[in-house]
Amino acid sequence: MAKELKANQKNAFKMPGIAHFNDAIRDGLKGFVMNEHDKGFVNGKPGMEDIIKKASLVV
């Protein structure tokens, strides 16, 4: 399937009213899911504020 036809976050603007799960918010808040030692923002990892802000923007 062509990239521009796929239902993903990059094409979300083409699908008003459809929500998309955001991995960046999850990983920024709790840590990278594939690394059990990664802390994330809620457990005190520094420098995560900008990642969470960017991932939280509504476009």
C-alpha cells in the first residue's frame, strides 16, 4: 500500500475524528517499552518534558 494511503499518525490529518495511539507519549512518560530499565518522566528521567510536549500537540 502506498505510504500516503496508510492509516497512521503521519496521515492523521486526513482522518478527522479518528484517534491514534501515540507511542512517544507512552515512552516519554513511563520509559521505552522495550527497555525495562528506562525510567521515563514519571520516574524522574531528566529531559523528557520537551518530548512529552511535542507528542501532546494537537494538529
